[in-house]
Amino acid sequence: MNKQGEITISNKNLNQFTLEDVIQRKIHFTNTNTIFSRTDFEEDYKGELLAYNEMLTDIKEMKEDEFVSKYLRIIKKLGVQFENKEFTDEREIEKMSGYNNAIVSILKCIDPIYEFDL
């Protein structure tokens, strides 16, 4: 990022482009996008940022199989919670939806099957 907090496209080889780069760009986009109303998606964005920041920490400490296992467990648990209507507050539902969607978006970068096989 440059001094204004904007993402700059680096001139590094694409084989040096990492999952960390992807997550950082998703964080930047979530924080700065003007495509959608900030107020309409505030809770969703909070959930996304929570997930991205957790994953950013985990990718520095975990191996791929640990990372995938952890986040698949989280997704499955969230699925059960949504199915059982454990989230009743609309803001909490939106936040946890954003959290879920952010995790899926990163898992899809690791293996596209995670878009369908969760």
C-alpha cells in the first residue's frame, strides 16, 4: 500500500503473489469500496474484516491443512447455527454472514471446490 492507503500493483512475479496479498487486498477493498452503501452493509463488512484479520494472522502461523481444517470447521458450525436459527438479531445475522462469506472467498483461493463442497 502507498502512503494514502491505496493498493499499488507491485511488479513482483506472480509466483511470489501470496494468499497474504489476496487477504490484504480484500481488507483494503472492504475498507474503501464505494460500490455499496457503507451503512447498508456495515455489519456485513464488520464480519468480513473480522474473518480476514483472523485469517491473516493464521496464515503466518499455520500450515495449509491446519488452516483449511480450522476454517472448514468454522463454516460447518456457522451453517448449523444458521440452520437452527441461533442468530436472531438482524445485525448479528448480517455480521456472521459477512464472516462466513469472507472465509469461503479465501478457501476458494486455496481450492475452488470449497465454493460448492462445504
